Amino acid sequence: MTTIPKGPAPALRAPDSHDAASSTSAVADKPQADFSRSLTDLLQAVDGKISTADELAAAQVRGDSDVQLHDVALALEKADVSMRLMVKTRNKVVEAYQEIMRMPV
């Protein structure tokens, strides 16, 4: 399962004056890559929790003695909370994008 890194985001450095075009491009690409990677990690974490909950539920239905009902319920609730958080995050990102698109140029 992939975890989301905690702590402050990496600091951006100011572009050098002698090579402003290439430095600006490099600095601008880094946050986009970090944001994309963070979203990918979040999606993989949620998918992992959902898969784990599905596997535990299937094992409980099969009658595996190793799987307790409370473990299944806990895994399902964790998956549900993770999915809700992901949907709320997606909604906020879409809302921010729409707000930016409404701004006059």
C-alpha cells in the first residue's frame, strides 16, 4: 500500500538570472509533477484500501476462520472514508479549476 508523504512540500528555488528561461521551465514543471504524483499516490492508497476490504469480505463469505467480522467491518469503513475523502478532494479541485476558468483575462 502506498502512503501519502507527510511534511512540508519541497521548496522552490528562484530562477537564475543567467538562464531564466530554462530555470523557470524547470521550476514550473516540478510542482506539477509533485501534484500529479501526490494525486496518483492518493488514488493508489484508496484503491488498496478498497481491494483489502473486498478481499476480507470475500474471505468472510467463504468462511475463512482467520477473518473476523469486525475486521471486515473496519476495513469496509476505512475504504468508505477514504473514498469519501477522495471524492471531496476531487470536487474541490474541480471547483477551483472552474473558478480559475471564470476569471477574466
